[in-house]
Amino acid sequence: MDVLREFEQHNPRALARAISRAEAGRGGELVRALYAKAGRATTVGLTGPPGVGKSTLASALVRDARARGKRVGVVSVDPSSPFSHGALLGDRIRLAEHFTDDAVFIRSMASRGHLGGLAGATADAVLLMDAFGFDLVLIETVGVGQSEVAIAELAQTTIVALQPGSGDSIQVLKAGIMEIADIFVVNKADHPMADQLRREIRSMMEMQHWSGWVPELVATQALEGKGIDELVAAIERHALYLNETGELERRRRDAFTHQVRQLALGRMERRLDRALEAQPRNGLDPYEAADRIVTELGLDG
Ligand SMILES: Nc1nc2c(ncn2[C@@H]2O[C@H](COP(=O)(O)OP(=O)(O)OP(=O)(O)O)[C@@H](O)[C@H]2O)c(=O)[nH]1
Ligand SMILES: [Mg+2]
């Protein structure tokens, strides 16, 4: 396999091609070959509503990591966009300063034609970046819906970024995002409503019962690079917590099980659809039809 050989020779174009295969739902062979090489990278998810400053934050985190000599991969995922290029122009501008840095690899992904689902393709992309040798992999996702939650869960540490004065902060917190945040970032801290948003998040947090890690709250001005040291320190504290409590292993196991489940489910669904198409089983009652098809496919028991 050419891509694999070039990948192992550290050719970034081979990484790009490998991710394209994953996007087309054909990443299986490469993931199999490279799986044993993955598991070293620190993975950090960055999620939040459009325009909150995720890409600017990602860029600041990349700058920080580069200053420490770390190699960084960035995956920008936009589940609402059918295009993986162009639509993420904002990301490209925000991250442009890193384009000529060989130790930084930036990739955009969107929802178009992902056979195994966008979350699955993203999981493959993260694994491929990890196996390629990046120390840090950042996963940026827009929005606050279910697919974004699934994508955020690929990361060891999930940062939820919110912006002052947007009015959607409470909506965001209600939408199940509270549960996935390891760190809250109030970006655009230069905004007059920033303190109010911090208070809102604090009081939302007080209403929750926490066991284990309690999310940290960090204020940043990503454009100016302010608060980035504090954010990096919070990420490091969370990493330490994950390691010391065994939570990292638990998260990895859960993510693994989840991915196996999704892959197996996808294959079973395709078999089921083929069987139903071949023989619609009209005339039976739906329960009887389901019983028979499950038995025929050897899935009962
Ligand atoms: N005032 C202020 N503006 C900021 C700050 N950080 C980012 N911005 C601006 O906010 C806008 C959106 O920033 P992005 O980084 O593209 O936000 P994003 O969340 O990645 O946006 P999408 O990927 O489109 O969802 C840009 O115009 C940034 O320059 C900040 O700390 N203060
Ligand atoms: Mg962005």
C-alpha cells in the first residue's frame, strides 16, 4: 500500500490522503495497519457556537504548543456544512500563520458523504494524526448538537467556549453541553458582558452535582493571546487528573467500545437493508416479519 509506506516515511501528503480515505468511509485498512502506533497524542476538543473564537483559540494553543517544541494536528469539523473546503475559510484565515510550519497539520472536515458518519471519519482522522506522530491533536467542532457532542467525546479534554452578550449561553448549557465540558472558556473577555457570562456559568455549575472533576472556568482574549497560559495550565491539570485517577483509561475504553459499536451497527444495518430490499415481507405482521428477518440473519438470541 503506497499511502502506508509514504505515511511511515512521514510524508504529510500521505497523511492528507489517508484522511481523505477515512472521509470516504475507506479508512479501515489504514487504521488497521496504523492502530498500534496511535495512543500517544494528547487530544483536546474545542466546541461552541459559531463565531465564538474556536479557531482563534486553536491558533493560540498551536502557538503555545509550538513554543514548547510540540508537533500539532488540528481537525476542524463543521457538521452543518456539506463542504469540507471553502466553507471553513474562517478557520483557514485564523490558522493561516501555521500553514508554513511543517510541524503543524491542519485539516477541515464536513458532513458530505461520510459513509460511517462524520463522527466515525473524525475518529479515524484523529487516530491517523496520532499515529503520524503529533504530540497534540486539536479537534474543533461548531455548534452544540448531538453530532458535536459525539465528536467532542473523541477528545481526552473537552473545552466548551462561549462568548459574552450572545444570549445563547444558557441555551448552550441546557443543550447537554454542560456534561461534556471539562473546561469552560469565556472568550472575548474584552466584551463588557464577559463578567456576567462568567457569573451565569458559575451559577449553572452550582446547580449541578459533581463527582470527580469539576470543570474549570477560564477567561480568554484569544485574539490577543490573553488567558492562554491559564487555559494551557487548566488542560494540564485535567490531563494529570485523568492519568492519576485512571479516568483516561476508562475514557479510552468507552471511546473504543463506542466506535466498535458504531462500526458493527453500520454493517448490520446495511445487511438488514439489503435483506429487506430483496424481500419486503408484505402480508406478514411487522412483528412476525422482524422475528423472521432477525433469525435469518443470525442476529437473534
Ligand atoms: N473581541 C474579540 N474578538 C475575538 C476574540 N477572539 C476571536 N475574536 C474574533 O471573533 C471572530 C470569530 O473568530 P473565530 O476564531 O473564527 O471563531 P470560530 O468559533 O472558530 O467560528 P466558526 O468556526 O465559524 O464557528 C473573528 O473575527 C475573531 O477575530 C477575542 O478574544 N476578542
Ligand atoms: Mg472556526
